[in-house]
Amino acid sequence: MPGAGVSGAGFTLRAGRDADAADFIRLVGDAWGEYPNCILDVDGEVPELRALASYFAAAGGALWAAEAAGRVVGMVATRPLGSDRAWEICKMYVEKAQRGTGLAHALLGGAEEHARAQGAQRIVLWTDTRFEAAHRFYEKRGYVRSGSIRILDDISKSLEFRYAKPLVGLAVEALDAAAAASAERSLAEMLVACVADGAATGHLPPLSLETARAFWRRVSGEAALGNKLLLVAWQEGRVAGTVQLNLAMPQDQAHRAVVEQLLVHPDFRRRGIGRALMQRVEQAARGIGRSLLTLDIRAGAAAEALCRSRGWVAAGRIPGFSRDATGALTDQLLLYRTL
């Protein structure tokens, strides 16, 4: 995380101090006051706000404050969780007038950098179920819902969502229905970028973000029904690729599954992400007892060479199957692999 004196667009980030207590209490209280029945009882429920820097230092973590025109306008902290090399983001608040300025991204990005430098492999956070604007922000940063809702025994009757993401290197994970729904924004932005880059996805450019989000909403619905398995790849904490496994086969074909929508964000091409996704989707299929996989792709697409290198076999070619962005007809290949 940036230390004292690091500046952004109209703000400065510095280490948080116990002497900032009044400002931190104001930030938290103002943010909670934007939502119904969110009541801040400092001494009864969050007394650590009286000496927050000392509190996080004792936990092996750190705290930062953001100043603008001599006023504290933001805060964030992070600390190790003591298991699975995970760190937690805590006390992330930005004054309402500073939202949309890039300050929140600077605070969270800096806290992530600090956690990564300390050896964190994964980052988690908890956020009140009522804080919908915060959810959108975290999802934009590549976080997805993870695990159960936490019930707090406080006067605000708080329920909290757990968000998480891999932080380091290349990681591929299967998302449950809640995580799939929360990944909708990041996946939609990636789909728009892939279509604009010429990927064969069933869509033609320009693809609107609204249409892309509707597509992923349907996918998360299928995941909730158990009809699809959704895998997502992160590269250094950013959503970088995805692939689906369609499990909804006829009764006499329950031994097979269909690989669909293998996508790698254009910003992350040639980093082994497509190969990692294919490896994991094949492992997942094998793990649930599927012994035959099929996949159809546009002839000549980058995925063709990848699949052939992994032992996939061409079963046929359909000429003039679809049109590309120029309107030209393109051929489609049907590939299969026995596991």
C-alpha cells in the first residue's frame, strides 16, 4: 500500500493513526446512515474505532487514510486471517462526495498490493447485504460471492455477504450460483471485449453491456439449476477468462457433457489461460463421471489449435455455419474428447 504522502486525483493516501478516530467514526457513521436501520454504536459494538491503527497493528495488518483539502475522506485496512494464506479487507469507507473519483479504487488496490507483498494468496471481505453500491464496486474489482451469509448479533440486525477472489498468479475456480450471479458484471465486460476482438461467441459486434449481462444472467440461472458448471480464471486478481460445461444431457447420454464459451479476455491472451481453463474443465468433467466431451468452434479459431494439442479429435466440419462481423460465412468444427 502507498505510504504517507502518496497522492492521487485530489487526494493523498497516508498511514492511518489512532488520532484519526473522530474522522473514522464520522466516515463509518455517515456511510451507515445512508441505509435504513444501520446504527453505529461505537463503544457498544465497535470500540476498536477509538484506536484503529493500534487494533490492526496488533493483528499484523495495517490501516490507511485518504485526505482531501486537509479532511479525511476515506479509509481502508487489511489483516491476515491466519489460514490458507488469506488476508481480509476491512473498514473500507469513502466519503459520499469522493465516490466516483477513483479514490475507492486507489484505497482497495493499495490494500490488495500490501496483502500480496505480505504473501497473501487470496483476499476476502464482508459487506452488509444492504450495501448494494459496495457490492457493485467489489464485483467490478473481480470479487465474487463466496460461502454463507454471516448473521451478526448487533443492534442493526446485520446480515453480511462474504466476497473473495484469488489474488496471486493464475487461478481457475468453479463458481456456485451465488458466485456466478455476482460475477455477472465482470464476465459481461469480458464478453463485450471478446466480441469486439472478433471472438466467435454467437454474438456480433457491437455487443451492448446490457445484452452481455442478460446472457450471463441466464448462465447463472442454469448454474443454479445444476445444468451448467461455470469456471472462471483470475490473473493477478483480475477476471481473465471463463469456460462452461453444459451438463443438461438426455437421459441416455448422461455420460457426456458439452464444453461451451471458452473465452479469454483480449488483455490476457498468450498467458496460458485458455489451456488452464481447458485442463480444469476436463478435470471437472472427469470428477463428476463424464467420460465424453464435445465442443463446436469456428474453424481456424485459436481454440482449435489448443484443443488439438490436448488430444481433442475433429468429428466433422459444417460449411457456412455462421457469419463473422464482416458478414462472411464461416465453417464450424465439431470436436470430441474421451476422458
